[in-house]
Amino acid sequence: MTTAKIDHLMNQCWRAEQSTELDGWLVRRAAGVTMRANSVLPAAAPSDLGKALDYVETLYQAHGITPCFQISPAAQPTDLDDQLAARGYQLDSPTLVQSAAIADVLSALPAPTVTMNISPVADAAWTEFWWRTDPHGAPSEQVVARQILDRSPALHARVLVGGEIVAVGRLALADDWSGLYCIATDPAYRRQGLAQAVIHGLLREATKRGVGHVFLSVLADNAPALALYNRLGFTPVSRYHYRVRALPPAEESVV
């Protein structure tokens, strides 16, 4: 699978509220909630790079969003990362993308022994738990996050103890692939294998729908997660990072 295909799948699995086509680039916007949904996916080189960059910056700033690009090996033009760095964009969140055959992952995981519910809908309780346990922004932004989740087909798992949610996870579905997202466990229940149980439940359900492969993204410096995914049979297939426009310091007002 090419890195361009991976970029496409990840975009399918995490859809922004608005996307503007710009001469080969996809300029995504979702009220500033999550970097992926508020960054440019540069799939093809624009005919005039300087004009395209000016347009992106003007559009994002008009919506109150910091200009941001998602840079993978498939980013176009090929020197875009250098061009953005020269323009003052800072590198952020180096991330690895890994994939595996679902059958291999399931064979490496123990069968869950916990009560689990899997639904195609991320309801308010599921979203509130994920947003609180693995915070990505202000509570007021949770509504936008839920709208992002609702824009692509997915399975949502929750582990219950005494009727209370203690772990969740999301498996987005795109083409004949799936992507793991939003794995979160209540701090009081960590190190009990609940994340693995969530992954097992989601992937087992995916096989019933004819899905054979899964991908995930993990921060490059998250050694514990990388060790776990390596044990489960995941191997690197791509990488990406963001380039975020550094804002100049506010000018002092003259009285």
C-alpha cells in the first residue's frame, strides 16, 4: 500500500466539517478541533506554490485556525516540508503509521473476559468519556469532536464495570481497511489489559464485516505503545508530522 493511499484512508476515517480543494491540496477545517481535521493534506503539487500558501494562510486565519500542514512521504511538492520550514512553520507531533492483518492481531491477543458493548454510534456518554480521559481540547469543543466521529462509518467499543464506562475505542471503516482510534482507559483501570480487550472486540467485529486489515498511528516517541503494537504484529508502513505556522509575538500597544 502506498503512502498516498494511507493518507487517503486516514482522511476518510477522520473527516473534517469542511474541505476545500486547492489545486491538488485538501484544505480541511473543523473549528480548530484536532490537528488532522484542521490541516492541509497536500496530495498533489499546486501550479503556483506561493499563491497556494498565501491562500491557505488567509483562509485559515479568517476562520480563526492556525495554518497547519500534514506532511507524509507522499506530500507534494516533494520539498514542501523545507519550504514550510523556511516560511516559519514549526515541526509538530512526529507520528508513525503501522498496519497489520487483523487475523494476526487477533491471534496475538487474549480473548476478552470483560463486558463489552460495540455500536456504530459514538453517543454522548462514549464521547464524553473519551474526551475527558484522553483530553484533546476544551469541553466546549467536544461537540465538534463528536461531529467528526459521526462523519465516517465506524465501530465504537466500551468496556463496562458496574454499568460505568472504564475503557473505549473506535475502529473507523474505509474501503476494505480499518483504522484504530480513540483508545482510552480510565486511569483507575489501567494495566489490566482493557485496551487490548477493546482492540480484540473491535477487530473481531470487523472480521464479521469482511475487513481484513487494520492501521493505526502512534506518536514516534511513545515507546510503550510501540512495544505493544510490535507484539501484536503491527509493522511500520508510513509516517507523518505536522508543520504549524509559528505566530509572531503580539506587538506592544503604544499608549
